[in-house]
Amino acid sequence: MKQRLKAVGSRLLQLVVLLGTISTTLFLLLRLSGDPAILLAGEGASPETINAIRADYGFDKSLFEQYLIFIWDVVRLDFGRSLVNSQPALGFVLKYLPSTLHLTFLAILFNSLIAIPAGVWLGAKPTQRRRRVLSAIVSVAQGTPAYVIGLLLIQIFSVWFNWLPSIAGTGTWSWVLPTATLSFALAPNLIRVVAASIEDTTRQDYFRTAKANGAEPRVLLIRHSLPNALLSTTSLLGAQFAFLLSGALITEYIFAWPGLGLILVQSITNLDFPTIQATVFVVAYLVFFVNLIMDQVFRIADPRLRRSQL
Amino acid sequence: MRNKKIFSAAVSVALLTLLWGGQAPASAEIKTITIGVPGLPPSQGNPFKEGPGTPGIHTYAAIFDALTRVDSKGVVRPRLATRWKSIDSTTWRFTLRQNVKFSNGEVFNADAVIETIDFLTSVDGRKTVIGSTELPDVTGAKKISEYLIEVTTKTADAILPAKLAALYIVAPKAWKSAGQEVFAKAPIGTGPFKVDSISTTRIELTAFKGSWRAPKSDKLIIIPLADAASRLQALQSGQVNMVAAINPDQIAAVKKASARVFVVPAPQVMSLAFNTIKSGPVTDVRVRQALNYAVNKAEIAQRLLAGKGKPATQGVTPSVLGYNRDVQGYPYDPDKAKELLAAAGFANGLTISADITVGSFPSDNLIYQTVKSDLAKVGVTLNYTTITFAQWLPQYNTNSWKGDAFGLSWNSAPRGDASRPYAIFVCKPVGAFYCNAGEDALVKKAALELNAIKRLAILKEIAVKVTASAPALYIVEQIDLYALGKNLYGFSANNRAITYENIYTGTK
Amino acid sequence: MKKPIVWPITRREIGGKGHSSPIMLKVSAFILGTLFIIALFQPFFYRVDPAALDLSLRLQSPSLSGAWLGTDALGQDVYSRVIAGFRWSLGIGTIGTLIGGLIGISLGVSAAWNRKRLRTFLSRVIDIGISFPYLIIAVTIVTVVGRGFWSLALTLGLVSWPTIARVVYAETLTLREREYVTAARLFGIGSLRSIFSHILPALRPTIQVVAAFTFAELLIAESGLSFLGLGAPLGTPTWGNMLNESRTYMASAPWMMFGPVIAIIVTIFAANLLGEGLNARERSRSGRVS
């Protein structure tokens, strides 16, 4: 019990340190990047107006003072109001969270559904001709940017056949095309990683022993190879999840999907510091929990890791 | 027998339509128009925080009205004000339109306007873009009677009615009780549509049938589609009825999809302004003129704006009051350019650097590259850096440019008057990049001249002088392109304000 | 009755068919060599000056007598611009991968190798790297350093290391627990030596895969950065820029996209092939991975 509490406590501490470091780094970077007061005042505004706006938002205080106020607010999860639309920044960002998570989970799901079987197939016998063909196709897919895939899918399924909507929020099937786009964009990398891991396991002693003992190929793959390949697979999936949360902005652009990536771009363009801080905070928070889950998966996948503390 | 055939034919047609038509046919009762726009106003329903123009205007035109509006010829037209008169040099009297209601039932009258102007002149209001940049001179408003008000300005203002086209009137009680932030989520105006919901993916509005400009449709949906390619695809697939801001190169695709293109000249001149205060080659007027001659503006307008744009001859466009038809500007003449450069001592060419922003105009990135290429042909190397608006504004405000030139748009909207660009750009009080005492005096004279004819003459004189001094490389007059789907009628746009009330779908 | 899959079990079988590895290596070496030569001697391969724009020749479709890959929105020759993009795109792809790889591998291995405190600290550093949106890093670098070859390479490197670190971290964790490593440690072989003589060689397949797909990703990421206005300066002929410019012309002038996409695909294909060839050679050399 005490062990458990200690573990939980240390995790919480890690979370706090993580969020604190990220928020502080961001705080400094943002102050380097520009003065939002000028942008808010508009073209040709007088210096008095600009100073008045600065005072309003506390930008006229010293950097250290601003930082203290900032930390005090963040601790209470108060990111202030968006400089642009005056809504509470955290609330505003959280409104975009459901649709972002929706797309992210769907993309990871379909990515895995496509990539893991394909990767296993490829890695099991990488030298076979037909598997080489898949490898070539994967290369082609790697060379095609996500927005090309997206615009192509829209052209085919939305414009020519009119089967699927291309705009977010219209109808129940609006998630299909953006999910497909992201899955096709992310799958090639996952296929490669899975294939390499599986191939590596086929060269291990335990695998050859099991085979020599007469195990079926499918059983071999599923019970012996896959768990060991799970490690790098999940670590890549975790990295992809983190990317999708705030980085899928080109796909979000094209499909008008209300995601955190779009918010991030807009708030950066508008130098909307509170929204930027809130977005990054939320993303970091989510990534931390995904990492936690992944660490547990690591433990399950490789019993030898259970001993050591991750 | 024949009836059966007709019946089965009709059923098959209906089935086919359902299968291939994609969208389920809209119910006959609710007529919805959908528009794809490049973006929604970041400040949502708060019309004071946005500068006049995109992206806000696509939304605000449906919700709000101002006292006046300026038409495509630069003439000030009645809107919520029906008549106006100048009482003295700093006071204008406006007669307000009667029988106008806000979408929440409040009555539009002098109190509403006073409330709006009171906010504008308040401490908070002065921090908004409208209060600080567009109407900094307005000092207050006074009620004379229920439909008569007087607006006062700090200094003499000959064109206050035109300037007030930038001020949207908000429902007074709603504004007062809600405050800026809450109002932004549920704005109330006198326009044809009322906001139902502002969500992350769209703004949905329902018709306000009691509006003084009641709409023909029942519902309006504004969808932000930032990517130009997917905006067009949305139109092609029928997901939106119309689209704002398409590229000139997409016109062919629009026509192929049996949709129409609507071109509206924008009251904006795209230019590369010269930092004449800083020392460098562009302080010499001959160099500036040479650069103007060196660029083939007609070809740019013809080829990069699909033949719909025009080369810019001066700082304003024909639809703006103060445009001088007699000013020829700088037609393409590379030999003359070289001559002038040689006379200025740059026979062996020169290098200038510029900071530009791209993405605000159709084809602007292509235009700048063409300008660079044209200049290279007369021996001028143009090194440009693309910057964001957030980087542009501070440097523009204080003229702290490191380069010799910067991208500048000479915008006359929404007041449609040449005084706007000339007053702003010639001898700007803080951070001027160009100043000529004679021209500045004329600009100030124009601001005070109340006689319309005399004023126009002064503006035209300014056009001649300023163009001759070439404070900028005027490139092209900008255009706004809209694409309208099949079965969409009644569309028109004026200074980017779409007249939503006239638009309807169906058979003509 | 389905034909049973025959699993490789003998040393010869594990190496695969004897002739496959040299062929793959030869082909990939040939392709990569050609790409390298083109990059070195770009101007020789131009059809016309890639910077020459001519508005009267806009958006022409490919033809054998004129522009081989058509012309773009400014009348520039797509083929010549693709050639002109070799140095830049291959350059930032390679350098970006190197930067990302160096940081990622060092951090990933260190984090997985050490115990408790240092591990936690380093894993959190990797976590910070993963959670931090790449957009902010890109914007910061552009604001501070400006836009150019080296700032772009730096951005790409800084953006790619977290994923590399994560994957290497996971893989090293597994390898660490392998018997021979534990044995080596029991025998008193120092950490650093263990790492270099056991872990890194064992990581090679993973590193190869990760490096290959990172390289591919960075080539694509360049166009994403161009999209956001953070990539190569306006007008520079790079594959990323060209891809970005071709977006609105996808339906009306698809050749604008073909050129850079084909160049990128060929490069990625060759890089992957090289990886596979090296793997195959490794396979045939040793019956087991040490």
C-alpha cells in the first residue's frame, strides 16, 4: 500500500514537473516572439492605446512579476481570457477537445488496424516477392503528403461520387475522410516499425526453439513475436498520438475539422498567449496519460520489464 | 398503361436522384443557404474588435448594420440613417430610419446609436480596433429627438457619414446587460439573420423576418474552410451553396462545375511601399519611378488575376471617391526604367530588400515573384522576406523596417474615400515612411473641405501629386472572387458586404 | 490443404536467398548515387533556368517537345525546378535526420540504460519533447533565426528527435534485459562498453528503420512547413515548396505535383531499399543477432 502511494505520488510529481517545465519554456518563448498589444490595437493605433492595452493584460509589468502571476494562475488552472475572443482560454480550448480526441482515436485505431497486420505480414517473411511489393507500396505512401491524400480522397469520394461529406460536422459520416487521410499518412511508418520488430523476433532463439518444437506459424507470430514487437509499436503509436493532438493541422485545415491544431495555428498567428498556453498545457497533460498507459503496456508485453521501474 | 409507364419512370428518376444526388433533398419548408468562407471572425460576435474587412465582414454583414454604407461607386448611401447634414465643421446630424427592430425585439432609435457611440468613446471602446483606428476622432453623440442625433468629432471632418460605415450598431440593452464577452457569443443586430449558435465548426443563423431587410431564405450557415482547394471542393460537391475568396486560377474549375463566378473589384491597391525616410536608393524619386515603370502590371493583372484585375495607376481604385481617371500611373516601360536608374546613378543595377506578407490577396505570392522577376530584367535585385502580420504591424507602426520596402495595401474600405489611404500613409504622425509637406497640406485641406465638389477636386490633385512622387510601387487593383453554386440567385456583394437578404435557392 | 509456411531455421535460410542482398544493395546504391550526382551537378541537368518565369507559359501540361513535366503557375519549368530542389531537399532531409537521430538516439539509449533517477529525468525530457507542439518550435526558430537552409534543417531536426528517442528508448529497454547483456554486466563489463559493443549494434535494425522513415517524414514535413509559411523562402525551388504551391492546382494542373512527389518517392524508395539491403546482408552474415 505504501509502495503504491509512493508510486502514485511520484507520478503526480512528474506530471507537475512536466507541466511546469513546458509552461515556463512556453512563457519565455512567447515573450520573445512578439507583442500582442500592438496586434490588438490594430493598424495606426496610437502609442497610448497600445500602452493602455498592455496595462490591461499585465504586459507592462516586469518579466519576473508576470511570470509569478502566471504560475500562480496556472496552478489554479486559470489561463486568463483569450486576447482575441475574450472567452476564458481554458474553457475555449476544452471545447475543441472532444472533436480532437474523436479524430485522434479514430486515426490511431484505423492506423493500427491497417498497419499492424500489414507489418506482421511484411516482417514475417520480408524476402518474399509479394512482400517486397508491399514494401514498395509503402514507400510510395510515405512519399505522399497527408494533404495530397486528403484532397484526393475528397475529390474522389465527395466531389465525383458524392458519397461522403468533406466538411466536419455535416452528417454522421464526416469523420470518415479525415480519419482515412490521417491513417494513410501515418500507417507507412508504423508498418515499417512493426515489420522490423517482427523480423527481429524471428531471429531470436526463443522463436526458433518454439518453431523447432513444432509450433504453428500463426501461433508463433501471435504468441511469441507480437508481444515483443508490441514495445516499439506502442511507443511509435504514443508518439503519433502526441503528434495528432496538436499537429494534424493541415488535415484539420482541409476538412475544417475543429481540432487543437487549428486553434494552435490561429492563436499563434494572433499572438493570443493565453490560448497558446492553454492548448499546450492540455496537450501535454493528455500525452502524459497516454505515456502512463503505454508504460503499463510495456510491462504487460515484456515481463522482464516488470521488475525494473519504468 | 401510359400512366404506369410515367409512374415507373418518375419513381426511377426519384430513386436515381436520391442515389446520385448525394444530399437528401432539403425539405421544401426550410430554405437554407450555406456559404464557405476563409475564416470566421476570431472575436466572434463582437464587431468592434475586428478591423473592417475580412474575415469579420462575411459574418457581420448578416447580423449588423451601420448608419451608412458606401456603394461601389464611392457614394455614401443610407442604411440605418436616412439623411445627414453637416451642422458645423465638427458636428453632423443624422436622421434615423424608423420602424427598424433588433432581432431581440428592441427598437432601433437614437438611444441605440447613442449607446453604441458611448461605448466607442469609452475607455474600453478606445481599446478596440474600431475605436482606436477607424473612428478615433468621434467624441460623442447627442440625442435630439427619437430619430435624430448629432455626432461630434474632435477635428473637422468632412466625411464622417462615410466613416460611420465602419460602425455596426448593436442592440443597446443586450449590449449593456451582457457586456462584451457574452455579447460576442449571442450578438444582436438589425440585420437579416440572427445567430442561433456559434460552434467550433460553423455559425448557424436563422432568418429574422422582422428585420428591415428581411431575408428571402430561412437559414444561413457560415462555414469556415481555410483551405482554398477544399473550399472549392465543398462547392463542387454541393455541401455549400456559395464560396467566398476563390483564387483566379480556380475560375475554370468553377465554371466546369456549372457554377458561376462573381467578381467584385475590391477598393484595395496592392503595393510595395518604399521606406523613403531611411537612407538608401529608394529615397531618390527617380529610383522609385523607375521601379514602377519596370513592372509589367498589365500582364500581371491579365494573367494572374484571370483578366479580372487591373493594373494600379494610383493609390485608390475607380470605385473610391477621389479616384482620378486622368492619372496614367506608370505603364510598363523597362527602357524608361533603365534610363531613370542610370540618371540616379544606378546604371549597373542595385539591390533592395523588402518585407512582405502573403496570403491576404488572391495570387499575391505569385504577384510578388513576378515583380521580382520583372525588376531583375532592369538590373534591380529584389530580396524579399515573407513575414507574418504580427511581425509586420510593429514595424509599420514605428517605421522600424530594416529593408528598403515593405508590402502595403492601400485600403479605402469601408468608407470608400481616398482620404483614408492618403491620410494614413502621407506623413503618418508616428512612424511615417513617406512625407511630403505639400501633399500633406492638401490632405489636411481635404479633410476640412465640406463642399463635396471642391473636396473631390482636392483629392484628385492629391492623386496626381502622390502618384508622381511614387511613394510605393503600385501593382494591381485587387479583386474579390465569389463562386456561386447552381440554383443560387440574388447574390451581390458591395465592399465585401454580401447582401444576404436577397439570396435564395431554387428556381429563378 | 494450405501450403505450410516454411520458416527460416538454418543459417542459410535466415540469410534468405543468396542473391537478393547484393542486388538490393546494388540497386539502391545506384539510385542513391544518381541522386547524389544530380545534387552535386544540378545545373547540368536543367532544361531551362529554373528561376525563369514567363506568365505567358503558365500551367502548361507536360510535352516532350516543351516542358517535360509541364510548367507551374508562374510559367517556370517543373522539371528544372525539381532538379534545382535536389540539393536543398536532400540536404535538409539528411541533416535534419542526422540532428534528430543524434539527439534522439543519445537520449533514448541513456534514458533506457540508466536506473531510476536518471532514467526518470531523461524519460521526462523525452516526454517534454513529445508533448511540445512542433509548430511552436518552428515559429520560434523562424522568428529568431529567420528562414533559410540551416534554420530549416535545425527545425526539422528538433522536431524529429522525440519520436526517434521514444522508439529507441523502448527498444533499448528490451535489449537491456537480454541474457547476453545481463551476462556481460554480471561479468563486470562497464556500461559504456556494453552500450557500444552490444546495444548499439543490436539497435541497428531499429535505427535503420527509424532513420529511414524519419528521412521520409522530414521530406514531407518540409512541405507542411511551407504550407504554414515557415519553410523555405518564397520562390525557392524546393520539393516542399513546390508541393505546397501545387495544392490548389491539384485538379487543374496535376503535373505540378507529380514532379516533386516522384522525386520524393524515388528518394524514399532508395533509402528504404538501402536499409533493407543492409539488413539482408546482416542476416546472411550472422545466423543470429548478437
